[in-house]
Amino acid sequence: MLTEDPSFYIENPSRTDDTMAPAGHSALYVLVPLSHQHPNIDWSKECDRYRQVALRQLAKLGVGDIEKRIRFERIVTPVEWESKVGIYRGATFNLAHNLGQMLHLRPQNRFEEFDGMYLVGGGTHPGSGLPVIFESARISARLLLEDLGQAA
Ligand SMILES: Cc1cc2nc3c(=O)[nH]c(=O)nc-3n(C[C@H](O)[C@H](O)[C@H](O)COP(=O)(O)OP(=O)(O)OC[C@H]3O[C@@H](n4cnc5c(N)ncnc54)[C@H](O)[C@@H]3O)c2cc1C
């Protein structure tokens, strides 16, 4: 079930980088975190409807009057994340990006069921997001070196 009142993230990189759009135009990036692919959600039907939901959310923040000024638009749904980028179920943040599945509650870096196997990345402890993933890599590398008897 998709919420009708999603949180979202909006960025206008053209404010600080004028190569992002032709003169007099802006490049807007809007991220609306939603469910991974699920049998209850048919993105071929939801995409257009949900575009309107996102535009309504922007208007609530005072970013209205956008739709008729859009010259080019690209929407990526979980379907494309899975089919084009190979992300399982289009779940770009892996497990849930919330306290119930973050930090020590994520799968551990030293794989618990096979010796000599290590996990790394957004689906692993401590969680998703680039700074956290770099930390995940650091932890996995340290554990690997420890197990090999090498100084980290
Ligand atoms: C739209 C969006 C905005 C984001 N914004 C931010 C942000 O502002 N700040 C932030 O910190 N994080 C952000 N993130 C999250 C961050 O990008 C991810 O958490 C991070 O990229 C995950 O890194 P990863 O190395 O675990 O996986 P990925 O970056 O997904 O890398 C996994 C790679 O494995 C490849 N692959 C998959 N299956 C196979 C296979 N069978 N064989 C070989 N290769 C395979 C995939 O093609 C992919 O290249 C954002 C994510 C998205 C989608």
C-alpha cells in the first residue's frame, strides 16, 4: 500500500552548479522513498498517479506551479531499479532504512553461516547510505585481516 502523504527529498543542484541545466532552467531532483516491488503495487498503473501525489507534496512546501514548466522528466520506479540496475526487488536501500533493521540488527559482516565468507555494502551492518557503506567496508576488511592474522 503506498502512502498518500510521503516524505520526500528535493534538490536543485543548478543553484550551485550552472552546468546542470541550460541557462534560465533548473534541474530538480526529487526522491520519494517508497516500498520495494510488491505484488500489491502495479507500477505501470501507479507511476502516473503517484507523480501527481509527488507534485502535490512539493506544492505543500511552496514548490507549486511546476508541472507545466517541466521540459524533460525522468521517473525511476522500483521496476527499473530491478530490471536495469539489478537491485533485488528494486529495494535501493536494501532492508528497511529504519531503526528496526539498521546498525547491529543488519546481517553481520562476518557471515554467520559459512566460515571465510564476508558481507559488505548497504544490506550489511551498519546499513545503507554512502558514509555508512564505507564504514561497512572498513569493518569487513578489518575482520578479514584479523581472521588472516594480519594487522589491520
Ligand atoms: C535515488 C537514490 C538516492 C540516494 N541518495 C543517497 C544520498 O543522498 N546519500 C547516501 O548516502 N546514499 C544515498 N543513496 C543510497 C546509496 O546509493 C546506496 O545505499 C548505495 O549505493 C548502496 O551501495 P552498495 O555498494 O551496497 O550497493 P550498490 O551501489 O547497489 O552496488 C551493487 C552493485 O552490484 C551489482 N550487481 C547486482 N547483482 C549482481 C550480480 N549478480 N553480479 C554482479 N554484480 C551485481 C549492481 O549492478 C550494482 O552495481 C541513494 C540511493 C538511491 C537509489
